[in-house]
Amino acid sequence: MMKTLSTLQSAKYHVKRALQEHSHPTVVDATLGNGYDTLFLAKEVGTQGKVFGFDIQSLAIKKTTQRLQQEGFLERVTLFHVGHEYWEAFIPHGYKNQINAVMFNLGYLPHGDETIITSPETTLQAMEHACQWLAPRGVITIALYVGHEGGQNEANHVVNFASQLPSNQFQVTWTQTLNRTHAPSLVVIEKRK
Ligand SMILES: C[S@@+](CC[C@H](N)C(=O)[O-])C[C@H]1O[C@@H](n2cnc3c(N)ncnc32)[C@H](O)[C@@H]1O
């Protein structure tokens, strides 16, 4: 029997697909956390690629920097210790319409302060920027968690925002597990040509 992909495996599958055939892709990790997704992205973009990353917590910046340093990928990554809603002020404007993939992994920093969580207002602002800056065929993956307080509300906002994107410009899917309570789900937004 074919094994079902987890939410994060699915997100990575979509990112990999978007980066295929790009010799110097540019990607954004909108929520660095412990840096696992950043490391994945840094490996995927290759020697000519570029990764930008955001997080509001100094612990996340520290953990991600350490992880990238240990694995030798720090030089292709630029980390911003600021909220992803400030995207426009931090990512150089030459990258407009050039972003091939954006990963959002919402919620709290695992093994960190569980009261510091992503919030609907700032998440939607960052998603709006991501949609505007995406290259043709670029993808945005948003992993949604509903097990913590505020998670379901944020998931509702994200799904509502994504479902209103014009279908002639974006293809939007939402993958959910139906028979497990509080299972994470994945929204994928792909920009059409
Ligand atoms: C689930 S964790 C991310 C996990 C991470 N991608 C990894 O591989 O470990 C969510 C992160 O979002 C961060 N966060 C919360 N609000 C944010 C904001 N406005 N902008 C950027 N990051 C934010 C939190 O500090 C936390 O580190």
C-alpha cells in the first residue's frame, strides 16, 4: 500500500516540484522556528540559490543559525529577526515576482515558549506579500495546526483568505486528515503562469 505523506512531507514535495528546473531559485521560510525547514530549503536551492527567513524570537534565530552553520549552509541564507509581515521592508525589491517558494509552518516554536504563536492578522499580511512576490509556477505552503489555543481561528482565517484568491491567477488546495482530531492540514497556493 502507498504510504500517505505527512503534512510537512507534502509541503516539501510541493516546494521541490516548484524548484525543479531553476538554476538559482529564491525561497522564503516565513517561520524559522528550530530551522529544520530552513535547512531543507537551503539544501534544495543549491549553490546558486538564496533563502530568506523570518522569525520574531531570538531563540529561533539562534537555533536556525546554529543548524545552518553546523551543516555548512549559512552563506546562502539571510535571516531577519522580525515578523514576516515586514516582508516588504526586508526582502530586496529586486526579488519581486522572483520568489519560487514560501513555507509557512504556523503555531508555536516546538520546545520553546508555547504562548508565542503566529497570529491571523500578521500571517495574512505576510501571505498577501508572498502572493504578490511569487514567480509564475511558484508555490506557498502553509502548515496549519489547530491543537493549541488560537490555532483553529488562525486556520479559519488562512483558509478563508486562500479560498478567495482569484482562480485565474492561483491554484489553491487544502489537504486535511478527516479521521483524527487536531490533525495538521496543508494549504498550497500555486501561482499560474
Ligand atoms: C511551528 S514554528 C516553525 C517551525 C520551523 N519551520 C521549523 O522547521 O522548526 C512557528 C514559528 O513562527 C514564529 N512566529 C510567530 N509569529 C511570527 C511572525 N509574525 N513572523 C515570523 N515568525 C513568527 C514563532 O516564533 C515560531 O518560531
